[in-house]
Amino acid sequence: MVTHADVDEGATTDRMISVSARLEAVLADGRSLVLLDDRGWSLSGAPGMRARVSAGEIESTARVVVGPDEPFDGRTHEQMADDHWSWLAESLRRRGVDVRAHELERLPHDVVLSERLRTYLTGE
């Protein structure tokens, strides 16, 4: 599993950084299949946000925003996780990849920061 994080330059200012996150499954043959491409978040604060946001913070938050989601309507964390991983597994099965939800959950999850995001964080 790989999440690609990128800065949304149109929504990023000196007081706010906006980041998009795209979750992909990397297959044994090297192909990548997009699982989620509608996730992201923003951080805001005093001027100079760039100096207070680290690559590690971006990586950690990226893993959270691609799920599982927080519980709602009386659901538990476990139920939310089960639904999340089952949905991702089903998405892959529809594209010909036979995988079980519990297998996906155990895979390593890397986060790759785009060149644009790395440049933003370093202020170059």
C-alpha cells in the first residue's frame, strides 16, 4: 500500500497548507491500482505554516486520512476498520485482484511525498 501526498498549491497560503492523499495498492507485478483519490486535509495557523509542518507529520496524517474512518452512528473502531478493509478488498477483486481484507490490513503502508510537497516543506 502506498499513499501519495501532494500539496494543493491553489489552497495553500502562508497561514494554511492543504494536502491531498491518494491511496494505491502496489501489485506484485509492479502495477499500481488507485483505491482512494478523494482524501486530504488542511492545517492552519499563524503565518509561516511551512516552518512548523514536518515531513513526518505529513506522513503520519496521510496514513490516518486514507482510513479507516472514525466511528459514527454507534459503530465501533473495529467495525469501521472491517468495513474499510473489506471495501478496499472488494474494489481490488472487481479489478481482478484476489485479496482478502485481513491481508490488506497487514501490508506495509508507505507514504510518498511529491517533489512539490517536499519543496514546499523545505522552503526552496
